[in-house]
Amino acid sequence: SGGYSMIPPIESRRNKLLNMSQKELDDLQRYKEEHRPGPIQLSPKKLGGGDISLSAVRQKQQMLASQSKLKKKLQQQDMDRRKRQEEEEKIQMMRDIQREKANKLEMKKKQEEERRQELYQHELLMKREAHLQRLERSSPVPIAASSATPTSSWARGHEYREARKAEEQVSLQQNRDEQRKKSQLLEEKQKQEEEDRKRQMENERLCVNSAFLDRLEARGSGRVSELLPCTQELGNVWQTEEPQDPASSPLPFPSQLQTDSAAEEDTDIEWVVMKLQTKFSYCEREFLESIVSQCNGNYQQAYDLLNV
């Protein structure tokens, strides 16, 4: 036990392998010697880049470094843009798929609803026909010819709807009548206010005219200071303004008034009124016309009356 046996190699084969390996080594050594590089012969040159200075080299290196950073940044942005575009396309595709599914589901629901409505209408019609047939079989007299009150649920519902409709019509008519009455009362009130306003304006105009006539009579009798104005508007009329006519006097005598009135009988009243409006723009045209007509178209007399 524990013994072993050795098989001696074949000498001829061993020698052959050794010779082949030795030959290959010799061939390799010969190839290296034949292809050995020769000596390098270069002309002497100055190191450091020739005529380029150190600052130029540093600037060139800095420019290349900045360009490389910019190039990397652009490449990164391009990659991000492509990535976002791919993500958006993917999301859009998913949205389209979901939208298509939703449309299909909605169409399916609509079809089911239509089918259900058709079945419901069909069943309702069948039940109504069956109910009418039972009523016809149970009653000896037809429903249309019977004078009794219908007792079916449909008839009661119809009567209830008719009653509700009549009540709504009555309430609507009542509301319309109330609105019409309110509008009539409002219109009458507005008319009454307009009439009161016109009456008040007419009274004020008559009061002003009477005050002017009284003042005219008082000027002839020399009692100007004893009269008082009737209204506040009358007090605004008495403003001191000298006439532009140089031949006129502030207080003419009766003989002079008669002479002026005789000389200006042919004067147009409209022209006198327009001339007075330029002087007394705060007075109304109707008031000025009444004053001019009372003065028989005499501009100076009307001006003196208004300028007291």
C-alpha cells in the first residue's frame, strides 16, 4: 500500500518537442535582432515651444479648458433635453392610451344607458297595456263612456297636475295685477310731482313779474327804496352794471321814456331779448321776453329795470 509506479517518457518524442521549442526561441531572437530600431538622429531644437511666450501658452490652456467646460455643459444640456423629450413623449403616449380607454368606457356606458332606457320603456308600456286590459275586463262599461270619476293613479296624477297648473296661473295673474297697480300708482305719482313742479315754477314766475311791475311803478312815483324783492331769484337780478349805450341814463324821465319808446317802436323784440341775454345770462329767456313786452320793446327801459 502507498506505492506508485512511474511510466518513463518516450525519448524520441521528448527530444522532438525540445528541438522545436529551441528552434522557435532562436527564430524569435533572430527577429528581434533584425528589427531592432536604429539610433535616432534629430537636429537640435530649443525646448519650450519656440517663439511662444509663457503667458500665451497659459492663455491657450485656459481657453481650451473653458471650451472643454462649455462643451461638457452643452453636451449635458443636450442630454437633458433629449431625456425630457423622451419623457414627454412617453407621458403623451400614456395620456393618449388613457383617453382612448376613457372614450371607449364612456361610449360603452352610453350604449348601456340607451339599452336600459329602451328596456324600461318597453316594460312600462307592457305594464300600462296590462293594467288597461285588467280595467277593461273588470269594468262592464268602458272607461271613456262611464260618467264616474276615474280612480286610476294616472287619472289622479293628471288631475293633480291640472290643479297645480291652475293655481300657478292664478298666482301669476295676481302678481301681474299687483305689478300693474304699482306701475300705475308710480306713474300717477310722477305726474302729480311734475304738475306740482310746473305750478310752483309758474307761481315763482308770476311773483317775479309782479315784483318787477311794482318796482316799475315805484320808480315812476319815486318809492324805489320802499319795495322788497319777492323771491331770492329776484335779488340775484339786481346787479349793478353800467349800460354800454353812452346816450342812455340810469333813470330817465317819463318824457324821455316816451321819446325813446316812440323812437324804438320798430325795433325787433328778438334782437332786444338777445342783447339782454348777453348782459343777464342768469335770467331765463321767457322772463326776459315778458320784461321786453311790458316795456314795449324798449331796450333801455328793460335794461334799467334789470340793472336796479
